[in-house]
Amino acid sequence: MIMANTKNFSVFRFDLFKKKVAIVTGGGTGIGKAISTELLYLGCKVVIASRKEEQLLKAAEEMKNTLREKSPDVISIVCNIRKEEEVKNLVQATLAKYGRIDFLINNGGGQFLCPVGDLTTKGWDAVIETNLKVQAVYDKWMKDNGGVIINILIDFERGLPLAAHSGAARSGLDNLTKSLAIEWASNGIRINAVAPGSSIYSETAAKNYPINIYDMVKENIPSKRLGVPEEKSSPVCFLLSPGASFITGETFHVDAGGRLYSPLLWKIPASSDLCHKSPERGREDLPRPLSDR
């Protein structure tokens, strides 16, 4: 796994989110963990949530150690986002602790590889329910106080064979992002989505998939390399920032152009000098890596 190895974790001003409070679902692993770490570096108070308490506690401790010079304020709350009472408890506990919720990063989700013909109703419902819940924070805080919501999607525009259930859920969340951007505009809420391609490497996902999808997709990425979670967290932080104050209802793609590339029309050679080297060779090979900025 590629880890940051210096004291710099963001391209943004270190106190950009001072006094802000964020909830990051799925904040203990992968992209969610990278987002949480960058938010903490930028002065934000962060609540990370997921189903697995041991994983959350480990992640929170790691963030505190990694950013110890900044005395990061991070807490973890166990929450299965498919269970309404646990979601309500997450929101209420955050408000009890910090008195506000400025940001919601709706990252917690689930997908697994399965052809639709083999998919059970339970499996379908699990993914749909996990990926389509954002209302609790609105009801308890943002309705009257405003805020920013970021929904984490996936590249579903050309279909998602073997994960049609996840593609359907994320497509629904994309449409919900657009709809709520209008419905909630008068409440001072901005809501956008960030869609990574399957080219963003996640150690957690790699362990869960029965096949090596990353080797399968890498050759069809124009940059001829995989992305890392830190390359997803910076776009999220931008959309949360005042720099994006006039952006809402949009889906921001972070896929190195993967959704646009078809080798049927244009072949990018793997040896091209314009292609970035693979991160497997070390973070020093990444274009402007987060840890070296």
C-alpha cells in the first residue's frame, strides 16, 4: 500500500476548515480515510463512521499519530447506514459533541461483484439502501443552518457489468444530487458528487473482490496507471471549500479520463512518455503526489 511519508497532506491552506465539523461515512478505510485525514490536516473536526468498531478505532488512532503535530480532533461512531436509528444516533452524537455539522461526506457504500442473474433480492436491497440515504443530517441540522454535502459515486456512465446493482444505486444517487441541489438551495445547502473510476486503487476493495479488477482496468486508463485515494480527497476538499461556493448539483469525475477513453478510436501506447508511471513503483513517481507537496 502506498502511504504518505512527509508532513504535508494537502495542497490547500492548513487552516482552511478551522472550526468546521464533518461527518465522513466509511471514514475508516480507503478513500474515506484519505478524505478524513486531509480534512483533519486542514483543521476540520471529523467524525468517522462505519459498521466495524475495531476498524474505526484503529483508523482514528492512526490519524492522530500521523497528524500528531496538529492535535487532530477525530472521533469514531459505529453506524450501519442501512439502519435508521443508527444514522439518527450518528447525527445526534455529533451535534452533542460539536454543536454543528458543516460537511457530510456520504462515502459509506457497498458493492460486490455478482451477475444480475445470480443476485438475490437481499443483495440488491442492501446496496440500494446503503447508497441512497442523506436525509438525517438535513432534518437535524442543515435544513436550518446550511452546509455542504458530497456524495461519493462510481463511474457508471457506460454501465457496470458484474456490479449492476451498485451502478443502479450510484446512478440514483447522482440523480438525487441534482434534484436536492435545487430543492435544498434555499436552505443554504450545496450538494455535489465525486465519481472515481475503478482506477482508484483501494486496498479494502482489492481484498474484497474475487478478481484483480485493477490489473484489468489499468490498460484502459489514459494515464496508464492507477490512482490513489489521496488523489480523490483533494477534489472533495475543493468542493467543500469557499472556492466552490457557486458549484452545486454537479458530478466531478476523478478517473484520469478513463470514462472517455476507447481504444477502438485511439490507442495510447503504454510506453508513451506522456503517460505517468504506475504508483506501484513508489509515490515519488506520481504526478505532484500529495505527500510531497
